[in-house]
Amino acid sequence: MSRGLSSTIKTALAGSNYYLAILGKFEFNSTYYFTNANATIVYSGNNYVSTGLFLDIGDLEENSRFTTGGISIEFTSVETSILLDLLNNGHTDNPVTLYFALLDADNAIIDAPFEVFAGNVNDMSVSEKRSSSLLRLNVTNHWSKLDQIQGRYITDRSQQRFFSGDKCFDRANQTGKRLEWGIEE
């Protein structure tokens, strides 16, 4: 797993004097920066705020082949501005980037955070209970776009799947044939 990590980070990982923090950049209608650290972290000119809203991320999995992987990210939906942003402006295909940062005892970043996941929001769910509410985002990597069907085929077979008995495309296979117009002399 140490591929691409600097010698500073490798040295810190070999010791025991570090803390791991997740930094999340959520590009909805507004861009939100959150961390699960116990204090706000400044990285690349942005304040990754520690508010307690950012609860958990699902398991990250590394593969040596191209896969349509994804993770779920959970927030407490106490902060209604984020939920309203998603409900009013849509949530599908909004970019999300997650970084791991190693922090020293003073909450300073050791070297630089490294990107561990980048993808787009696929769907979201909100669950409400008396004492809590939870916002869950399912985020998929960019390879998942290859699995999406962007449209339907203009064939009778495709039309029959959705509208059985419709004759709209029963002659679609004849398109492109040369038609002669006019009077023959």
C-alpha cells in the first residue's frame, strides 16, 4: 500500500506518533469540506471543518483490475443546509473526493494528504428516527459510468420491452433503404 507515499509519510507510519483523519470534499450546489478529525484542518487553502456531521465511510477496497466500485458515506442530517442543497438542487453525479491525512500531536498535517477515493454521488437516502436522522450517500467511481445505459435502442425489440404491442418501431429495420421519389419516364 505504500506505493506513491512520500518517505516522510512512510516514516510516520512506521512510528506510532500520528493520527489518521479523513478529509472529504463534497461538490454539491455549494462545496462542503468536512473532516472526522477533532479540529478543523486546513489543506490546499480550504478549511475541512470538524462538525460531527461527517460520521462514517464504508470500506475502501483496492483492486488490480478495473471495477465499478463504490462506498457509502454517512452524515447526521442535523445540518439541514446540506440536505436542502441536495433536495433542491439534485444529488446525482455530484463529485466527491476523499483524502487520508496523517496528523501529528498538534493536528498538523504530516507532509500532504493523499487521495484515496474520487467518484460521483449515485443515490442518497435519509432515515429519520425520534432521536436521530441519518443522510447516506452512495458514491461510485468513474468506471460506473460504463455500466449506465444512456438511452434506448430504436428497435422494435427495445420498444416491446417497455410498451408491449406498440407498432411504432416494427419497421425500424428498414430505415436507410433508398427510396425513389417522382415519376418514372
